[in-house]
Amino acid sequence: MSRQTSQKIAFALLTAAAVVVVVPIVLVIIYITIQGIGAINWEFLTAMPRNGMREGGILPAIVGTVVLTFGTAIVSIPLAIGAAIYLAEYARDTWLTRLIRLAIINLAGIPSVVYGLFGLGFFVLFLHLGTSLIAGSLTLGLMTLPIVISTAEEAIISVPQSFRVVSISLGGTRWQTIRHQVLPQALPGILTGIILGLERAAGETAPILFTVAAFYLPRLPRSPFDQSMALPYHLYVISTQVPGMSTEVQYGTALVLLALVLSMNVVAAILRSRFRRKRRW
Amino acid sequence: MSLQPKISIRGLTFSYDGAGRPVLTNINLDIQSNEITVLFGPSQGGKSTLLRLLNRLNDLIAGTKMTGQILLDGQDIYAPGVNVVELRRRVGMVFALPIPLPATVRENVTYGPRLKGVRDRHHLEEIVERSLRAAALWDEVKDRLDEPAGALSGGQQQRLCLARVLALEPEVILLDNPTSGLDPISTAKVESSLQELKKDYTIVMVPHSIQQAARIADKAAFLLMGELVEHAPGGELFTRPKDKRTEDYITGRFG
């Protein structure tokens, strides 16, 4: 086989692989949209559920998921970025940092239902937070930490060392260098990690199952210590627990959840390109 | 010579890892102010390492080992309690490749002063103009101060890096092969600005070539395999070297 032929075959295979990756996501979006679009109307998005969730809207679930996502962000982002900066910029290779890294890897490997159980045992019962938005946010925040830490650390490490040396040589302290050179340049990458983590948190069912989610609560949450409905759990409930549920409402709910998560992606993409335009290497 | 040297290096031995071969062995060297001292020799001779020791940039590397002393105005810069940040403001460094920070021309010049706490707009404007003039760059960039520094040509970027150091009003300027990536015209501009700058500063430079060393050195130090072979006024060292190895190197027999 000539080199040109093998080059062509390799190129074709790689292209095929790339296309195959795109197909499922496109199919999922199209299928959910076709099945669910009929359920989407103003009432569906803005009203309380009625008649055992068979009628009315899903507003409490939408609000619950949005609030939980913000709560997760507040819990996880400062902690994760702090840890990432420490690991990337300050930590020497000692048994302690090796232990921290090991912990992060293992944290990422824990099944989400185990997070849910831990949240129930620790936040809900031991800390007496009750089944509440705050307990759910803490549980989801914990689950999100490893993703954000790893991507943020990666982004920080990939800032070229030469900028650090220049900043230090111009009389910058270590922290000034991190603050003024490293973090601004790592920001797009850090943002990607945050969004990846929050998207996962927004869509998870198991961790909120025991910590925050209400089966049927047709009102908006009033305080952080309130229970709340949430989209993923609501979807699970109406798909499995409610007899006589129309499939259109089920797919409509799935479509709303999908749209919420994908719109976070879009926002992240816009922010990233903003930052990139501002800072050119 | 009764004058106190600006920098005095005493019995300096340095290695990157405690066990390995020292990169610098027992260096003794006095550097006078208002002169250009050139550290030259074949690669792997320890020139850049020596330069980086003078403002403690090697502190960033873990596991190094140093014995001996480096005195700046008679003060040991490695003594405990020395403010390293302050030291690096007094002893500035220009690197081999121009590394503009990802910001505008103006922000690059004011970066050091702003970190030091200078906030006053007028003062910063003065610093920008003074530094860029001293680096022979003002006329070329005075209308481009708010453009990204990366948009300047290579030669302009390197002079910007020089201006950035000058903005801190250092006492010593270290230059690690600052013209390596530059064309002859830009090189000439950098060299002539150095001739101006030595009136106010102490300059220590690793040159691009023996020719450049001979052109600009007031004092020249020949480093070979981590050893200081010979140190003399430039005119003397390049015309009547005392050491056979220096002679062999500058006449092109090796290196």
C-alpha cells in the first residue's frame, strides 16, 4: 500500500470517527424535540403542576433546578479554584499533595448515588439541614469539585512558564503573578471546567433524591432550607411513578432540561470567546 | 581600584541538583557600575545561570545548591531576610526571546510599577514615555500604546521588554542574549541604547556572539565549563588575552 493510500484511509477513518461522535447528540436533540415540542407552551413553563402533575406546568421544577445549579456553583467554584491554584502553583511533590490528588481522582470515581446517600447522612441528618436546597447544593457541589479542580488545574498549568518568570522578574510576588498573569490567561479553560461540572450537577437525579427533591410540591421554594422540586427528579417521577401520564409532557420536561443545560454551554462559549479576544498571546 | 564594585561575586559554586557536576565553580568576579560587563563563552558555560543568580530568578527552581556569596553594594543578596521582590526591582532582567505580556504596549511598560503600587495616571504616563525613550522605542510606538504588544515587530518587542525593566528604575540591568532573535538593524538599535543606558546603570550581558562582545564590552569575562577563565577590560581581553583557552576561543579555534 502506498503512503498516499494509507494516508487517505487514515484520514477517512478519523473523519468517520469524528462524525460518529456527532450523530448521537444530534439524534437525541431531534428526537426529544419532536416528541416534546407539543407540550411546550406558556402555561407549561410558568404554571404550577395540577391534577397529580398530569396537568398544569413545571415551574417549581425549573426554578428548583436553576436554584440548585447556582447553589452548586457557590459551593464548588471558590473551593475548586482555590484547590486548583494550590495544586498547580504552590504544591511541592510531597505525600500530602499526592494524597490530595489521589482523593480528587477517587472523588471523581464515586457513583452519584453514593454522594446522595452521603448527603442524606451528613448534611440532612447529622448537620440537621433537613431535606433542603442547601443540603442538595452542598451534595451537588461536592460531586462537582473533582471535575472543576482537574480542568482548572490543567488550564493553570498550561499557561506558559515564561509569563510567570517575566512577572516575577518585574518584581511581582507569587500571588500578584497568579492574580495578574496566570488566572486571566487560564480563565477560558477554568470556565470550561465550571460549566462541565455545573451541567452534570444540573442533570443529576441520584444526589438530590434524598437531599432536596420533593415528589410533588406545587409552590416555589421560600428559603434555602425549603425542599424543592427539580427537573431531573420530576422527569423520573412522571416517567415511572404517575400512571396515565402523557408521553408528550414527559418529553416536554426532558426538552426543558436539555435546553437549560445546552444554554449553559452557549453562555460558556460566548464568555470564552470574549476572554480570548481580550487576551492575545 | 578603590571604587566599591556594584556587584561582587565571591567563591560562587552552583549546581542544579546537589549531586551533579556544578554548573559554576568557584567564580570570583567584581562588576563595576556604569559599565557594560559581558559574560561570554561557549554554550553550557554557565553564563545564563550566573546572570539569573544575580537577581535570584533561580529561586524558582527547586533543589539547587549554592555556596559562596553575591554582594550588591556590599550586601549579601542571599542573606536571610533579604526582600527578594525588592531585589528584583533593583536588578532587572531582559530575556533572550522577547516575551511581551498579553496586554497592550502601555500595560506592558506599567506592569512592574503597578505591581509596586503606583496608581497615579500622570505618573504612569511619565514612566511610559521615559522608559520607551530610554529604550529607543518611543518614536516608533508613541501612537500605538494601546495596541497589543504582540503586534509589534520582534525588534520592537525586545526593546519593549527593555523598557519594561527600565520602568522600575533598576540599578542593574541583566540581559541574557537579548539580540538572539533580532535582525542586524534591531540589534544595532539595542546595542546603541545600551551604550546610552550605561551612563545611568550597571549592565551585565550575555552577548549573542564574540563579535558583539568585542563591540560593546567595557569589561569581559570568559566563562568555560563553569569556570571563570579570564576577566579583563574588553579592549585588552579581545586583543591580548592572557589565557591560552581565551585566545583559542576568540580566534575561533573552538566553540
